[in-house]
Amino acid sequence: MSGVLSTVDQRTKLVGENRLELLLFSLNGRQLYAINVFKVQEVLKLPPLTKLPGSHHKISGVATLRGESVPVIDLRSAIGFRSMQAEEEQNLIVTEYNRSVQGFLVGQVRNIVNTAWTEIQPPPKTAGRANYLTAITQIEDDGVNKIVEIIDVEKVLAEIVDYDTRISDDVLDQDVAPKLAGRSILVVDDSSTARNQVKGTLSQLGLNIIECSDGLEALTLLQHWRDEGRNVAEDLLMMITDAEMPEMDGYKLTHEVRNDPALKDLYITLNTSLSGSFNDAMSEKVGCDKFISKFQPDLLVEIAQDRLRHILEV
């Protein structure tokens, strides 16, 4: 099992090339599910769990890994199916999202596939708004094309962990915050939950939030505004983009914007559940102005205020 992720450090090099690798696993029958390898710390057989009285019903217990307590979420239950049963194959995928470590209880862990973000598609509209998918893709498995459903982990976590969008009073600059009202921010994220978190935070300041669900949609919109003769860098206070998205990731989106003379001055903040010094380096390489890890409402507000201060001073 440990060999599945033995070269995870090398796989981080895919980020920025509009490519990704997916860890495939099963939850319910033959359907394949996936999450991005870059979020995964390790994969192991399910260790003994300690039950926590009063914990969320989707949390199976806590695993002790190298002296650290890691909450374990029954992923099958979390996306609406019956809970995992003791007699079934049970494995643990340990991940880091939004600056916290958690484990996901899954069935069989299959393998890792290398693909391009252009091969990742949004969920079909027939899936409805209640689904737990950010995207789907296809792979060839034993000569058969199979659909892979990519889990919206941020939605799963948001239903278990209370993400508060309230803004601390001491963060607000009373000279600057009122002047944010009516200005526009473009928010680009494939997770509707993540977009709603940003919108729920910044709309409190009267900011107009424009939403796109992937990098290609955002780039197309920006180019449309450019072709209409709009000064995008002046019309938008900033663009806040996720890193991982179908069609085009946030790094590629930033690269394309920076290489367009009419768009290159747009202020760009990378807001992602990925964390670590690697993202700082990637952000600088492609030309992001700021990098923050999700979800930090006060920091979002501080960045918006700092951006407006700079505009007002120029």
C-alpha cells in the first residue's frame, strides 16, 4: 500500500503544467472515485479507531498515526450512501485540506492515473446540485472505458466542520472597508462550496462577486471583456482563483493572463486548499500576487483592503 505514493514528491512537478494525478478508489460497488494525489499524505489499511462521544455522525472515530490524532471520515456515508461495514475491505486515505489533516475511510484503493486538466469535465447537469462531485473523467480499465467521479472534498468537509464566514471586528479598516462596496471580484473555483465561502465573506463588505467554475471559463470571460474594450485590471479589484480546476488549473490561468498585454495587470490571488512552500514557489513562478490557504475569511478581507489601499494611493 505504501508503494502507491512512493514518488509523490515527483508528482508535484505536474502542477503548473495543467496536469494532475488522481488516486482511484472504490466506495460502493464498481464505481470508481478519485481525489488529487497532491492532497494525499499516505494510504494505509484502516488502523484501530477510537470512538469520540458526541462527534459528527459521519466521523467513524480517531486514528493515532505517529502520535498524532487524525479524525476519520466515512466517505461513503458522507456522500449519501450507507456506512462502510466491518466485513468490507477498508482502507484509509490520509489527506491535508484547508490547513488540517484528516483521513477518509474508503474501500479498495486502486492505482494512480496521470491525466490532463483538459480531460477533466464538470459533473453532468443531470447530477443535480446535491451531488458531491467537482468533476468527472474517463479512464481505460482492462480495456473498458470507465467513468471516474472526482469527489468535492471541500463540500464534504463543510458539512462536518463549521466554516465561519464572520469577519473579525479588528480586521476591518473603517477608512477603507466602506469604499469596497460596489467594486467587483472574480472568484474562480470548481467547488460551489468554496465559491460560496468566499462570496459569503466578501459580500458582507458590499463587494460584487462574479463566479466562474473553472480556469477556462474565467479566461474566456476575461478575454470577452478585453475584446469589448474594457480595462479589466481597473474594472476588477482582483481575481481570486483556486489551483485545481477542470479544463484549466489556476496556475495555467494565471500564466495566460500574465502573457496577455491587455490583462497582465490584473491582481491575482491564489486561494487553495493546497498548502506548503511549494505553492508559494509556484505562485511566484506563474505571477500570482498573493497566495493564501483556504479557508481564512479575515485574510481574504485583509487582502481586499490592501489591494484597495494600493489603488487609492496610486
